[in-house]
Amino acid sequence: MSISIPEIKLNDGITVPAVGFGTYKLNGAAGVQAIVSAIDAGYRLIDSAFNYENEGAVGEAVRRSSVPREQLRITSKLPGRHHAYKEAVQTIQESLYRAGLDYFDLYLIHWPNPSKDLYVEAWQALVDAQKWGLVRSIGVSNFLPEHLQRIIKETGVAPSINQVELHPYFAQEEQRAWHEEHGIVTESWSPLGRANHLLEDPAIQKIAADHQKSVPQVILRWHTQLGAIPLPKSASPERQLENLSIFDFSLSEEEMRTISGLSRPDGRTFGQDPATYEEF
């Protein structure tokens, strides 16, 4: 069974599905199997990264899938340690070699790594990689408005996407508003939260019961109605399908406000500012 997913048009003209598939920690043969299963279920946007060490698994899943390559949107990301221009270009090339692909549909800077202050160089490398046809669309991840403003000012090119942590306990209202004002689409990593009690929240459980949907389905629907693209991850074919089955109901404005109202100062998964992330 395959589910049809609405499309979102990015500021450079390419379209991406309103829900994607996260692949963090999906590696090796089991990872390939999980990603093929996700594609079979209807996912067309697959999110990966150099640092996930699974670009090869993603590429193998693309080759094993019965879905034509041009119907898929494959993403990878540039790690913070390779922001110098020449290194960034070589890393993009290396990512493609690892995946065995001719191009990526999306390539993001994984985080700004502000202490090194080379993210403008890295962004220029992505701008050039897009011109050379290595990448169809370019974006960033974990960039704050100050970082976004700088790369736009210094290169004249705005990212198509900024992938940030986003879930009901960390609703990122100001960040999302900045994105919307500047034509940048928000992607949500950790869309269901991690290491918290989000899935047991009574307010969301009530809304889920009212719609006869699961709590994850309600949360993912909340993301899509905000205009954000959630990237849920699961190796279970049943859960993969459940996470896609969110377009046959809608949340009311009051329900959206209730869920957004759960956001709290300590809601961030890692409990720290993205400027200090070391793992990206």
C-alpha cells in the first residue's frame, strides 16, 4: 500500500513531500531494508547525512527500490569539521561517491559550527555545487536567524530549507516566523521528541482519542499544519505506514493552539543551544 503525500514548493522551484523519512542510526543491511520499506510505504523524501555514515545504505536502498530515482528526494548534510571551501566541495563529492548517486536533491550544512566561523565558506561551496549540478537544492540545519541572515547577506542566496529541532515541547515559534518571512521552509528533526514524555502527554492523548488516531499521528499532523516537514524515523513497516497516514484528518485551530501551548523553555531535546552542538 502506498500513500499519496502533498508536495511543498521550495524557494528555488523544486518540490518536496510534506513528510520525509529520517535515517539516523539506520545502517548496514538492516538500514537498507528499513529504507526500502519506507520507500515502498510511500516516503519519497529520505534524509541522511555524512555523519550518519549511512549514505551508502541510502544509495543502495534507492537502487533496490522499484520507485524511479527522479521521483525520490535524497538529502545529505555537510559536517561541521569540513566547512573550509575546498574541503566542503570534496565532501559533497565524497557523499555522492558513497551513495553511488549522480546528484543529491537536497544538501544541507549540518550546523553552523560558529566557533570555527567558516559557515559562509561552506555555504558558498553549496551554492557552487548547485550550479555544477551536484545538488538540486541547498539548505542548512540548526542555523539560528543570525547565521541565516549572514549567509544571505554575503552570498545573495537564501537556503531553501532549515532543518531544526521541532516538536510540541519545543515549538520554535520565533524561528519558524523568521523562516516564513524569508521564504525558507522548516524541516523538523526529532519531530516526536526524544527522551521526554511527549507521547504520554494527556492533552495530546485526548486529541488523538477524539480523532481516533495515534499520538504520533496527531503530532505529525500538527507539524504539517504548521507548514513544517517532519522527518519521523522507524524501522517498523507498520509504524512507517502509520506515520504517513496523517492526511485524512485535520486539527482544529483550538487543537493546534493546545498542542503549540505545550512548548516550554526546557523542551529542547539536547538541553542546549545548537551553537554548542558537537556531534554535527
